[in-house]
Amino acid sequence: MNNTPEMRKPSVWGMQVRAPFKKVIAFDLLFLGLGTMIGAGILAAILHL
């Protein structure tokens, strides 16, 4: 078995992901908002003790 570069499959990490910029920003803001709400809930629970 010889591992020449022509015979190897491309790595998953070597592929480029193409996504629209607006969709990336929308997901970023969505998860930022979710994280803020979860963090506020945890803070409120700690302060309530």
C-alpha cells in the first residue's frame, strides 16, 4: 500500500465551508441572546440563594 497524495481522500478539515454572511451573523446573534438569557437565569438563581 502506497500513500500517494493522489490516492488519499481529502480531509473534512481541508474543505472550505461557504455560508452567507447574513446567516452567520443571524446564528451568532441567536446564540449570543440564548447565552445571555441562560447566564441571567443562573445569576438570578445564585443571587436568590
